[in-house]
Amino acid sequence: MSHYSPIVAALVTMLLTTLILISKFGKVIEDIPNERSLHDAPVPRIGGVAMMAGLLAGWALVLTSLMWWIVVPLIGLFVVSLMDDMHNLPVKQRLLAHLTAAAILVFGSGLFAQHGVIVALIILLFTVWMTNLYNFMDGSDGLAGGMALFGFSMYGFAALMSHDDTQAMLNFTIGAAALGFLYNNFHPAKVFMGDAGSIPLGFLAAGMGLWGWQQGHWAAWFPLLVFSPFIVDASVTLVKRKLRGARVTEAHREHYYQRLVQMGWSHRKVALTEYALMLGVGISALYALQDEFPWLVFSVWGGIYAALMLLLDAAWRRFERSQHAQG
């Protein structure tokens, strides 16, 4: 029965999204354009509700295989994030929810008891960062949904390579829910996932990565490489803003994917380019899966990311100069 989980997740997400869009509920939560936005008109921000419903419907078929320390914080984050979508909760309240969810994951999984306080603290901070960076990177049509489709599918293939069909299906189900969401989110997007979608997905990227590591399906580096297109963009942008003295919590449009759109790239082109990047890192991660640490693979991708960022930084400076000249 578990092999039907991804199909159920994709269909429930796609159908529920469509139903919500044609109902009054679709107008209840809308993404109003602001200084961070790359769109011009209000767009319903309820895709996360449908995606979580699809995911949980798929997971219900493999209920006995789930761990409470994944499901409980996941649902808690969904509820808090949905409230944030509706009422704009203060940053401190949101961060407290993220920290609580990460703490449940770390202590519930037995990580603290197995590896001690240093490793537990590192994983806790990593989980909070992944939870937030996924939200930061959810700003262009098809981008965050595509990262989920590719990222969790790579987790699934890695679990299959370790002959764990159940763990594979759990991850494929997350990817399938994202695929069902992409049906209405690929450019031109009819719906956004909102925090109710991006926050739980970021948590799952860390949580499912931790679970697979504990089971011996992959080394600790594997989730980092699989989700590196998001990790690198969000982390480098944060560091650059911090060094410049800008407020970290302030909305902005300085991520590399945002600058590509501002420089004239279409949402479709940005998404497809990122998909190629996600597929490339995912395949190379699977190829090196048995390595304790694939120094060559990380060096190659480090060089690629550095070159891409330098090229984009130079292109952005030229773009700014041309804008000033026209102004």
C-alpha cells in the first residue's frame, strides 16, 4: 500500500489546490506585493494548506512507519505558519516555534543521547536555519516547489539504494506533494505556498535528512549537498547583508534568484535553470553516496557556486550602473 503514497499526495494536493482557488477561501489569504516581491498583483497564498493535506494523506498510508518527533513538530509548524500567513505574527513568536520544533526533533530522535551536546546543538541550529532559509528562497514561481521535488526525491533514491523502501516512499511522498503543488505554481503561478508550506518543507529537509543519517542511509554531508542550491544562496546573501550592517529580518530582494528576475530573466527561465542545478547536485550526491566525505565533489561544486556568484555579482553591478544612467 505504501507505494501508492506519492500518487495520493500528488493528486490530493493538486485537486485541493484547484478547489481552494475556485472557492472563497482562495481570497482569504493573499500575497500582497511588497518590497521583497517579484510579482505585481495579489496571488492566493494557500498552496501550503493543500500541500500539507496531500502530504499527510499520503503518509496516512504508511502511518506505522512514521516517527512522532517528525510529525508532531511538523504539524505544529504548519499551524503556527498558517496563523502567520493570516495574521503576520511577530518574528519572536515565529522563531520560538522554529526553535521548539527543532528541539523536539533533536531530543525526540535520541540525537542528544547518542552524540552529545555539541552535535545536538549543531543539528538544532541547522534545523532552524533550514526551516527559515526555505522561506527566504520561496519568492519566485516554481522555485521552492521544485527544490522540494528534486531534494526529497534524492533522499528517496538514496534510501532505495540502501534497500529501505519505506523510507524512500516517505520522501517520495513529500516530493510528490510538491509536484502536485507545482501544477498551479509553475509560471505563471496561480497560487503560492505561503509560510504554511515553506516553513514545514524547510523543517522536513533537515528532519528527514537527520533521520536518514541516523539509519545509516547516508553521511551527514548528503543533505547539505542535495539542498545546496538553497543553502548557498540564502547563506551567502545573509552573510553579505550582515557584513553590510543590514537588518537580517528585513524583507529584501537580494537573493541571487531574485536579482536574476530583476535583471530580466523570466520566472520560468530562473526555475528551469535552478532545476538543472538541483538535478546536477542531486545526481553527484547519489554518485558519491558511499564516500565518507567526497572532497572532489564538494570542491567542484564549491568552484561552480563561486564562479556563478562572481558572474552574477558583476552582472548586477553592470545592471545597477545602467539603471542609474537611465535614471
